[in-house]
Amino acid sequence: MIGCTFGGNPKTGCVQPKREPVFIKWGASWKGLDFPGNDIWTKSTSSTNGFSRRMNRTYAMAQCKKDNRCAALTCNNSGSYCWAKSKLGGSKRHGDRTTWRADRN
């Protein structure tokens, strides 16, 4: 009897099938709403350059995609501060915030 230790098929040299990547899309969003007390990490830039602030938000979204704990991302309207959220519980009105839900499949 011949088999593969970590999966795959002996006929193909025990090459494991490629795993499907985890995709994330940004679901519902809430303007003017924050979810305090659920922060995992923060990304920020002290730069006043508009491009840097946009890049900070883009970078934070990419980091959230990689972090399985990240259920949502809240950023201030300028994009200079972003907070990864572990859950969307305990909402609070905050005029300078937008929150996006991370939908994973």
C-alpha cells in the first residue's frame, strides 16, 4: 500500500491540491458610527499629505484582510487613523468615522 503523508495523490508525486484562498469583500458600511472597545490594532500616519492618508486607509484594509480576527475596519474621514475591530458590538455615534464590515468566504 502506498500513500501520501500530508495529502495529495501518489500518482502525482503527493503534490497537495492548492488551497482556495480566503477572499474578503467589504460588506455594509456605516458612516458616523464607531464600535469602541473592540479594537485589535491601529494604523495611523502623522503626515498631512493627502496621498499618505489615503495610503494609510488602503494599507489598513489590506492588513485587515490578512488578519482573521478582523471583523471590521473603522477609519476617520481623513484616513489618517484606522482601527481594526474584533466585532461590531456596542456602537457609538461619531461624526468623523466610517466603519466597513469584512465579509469573508
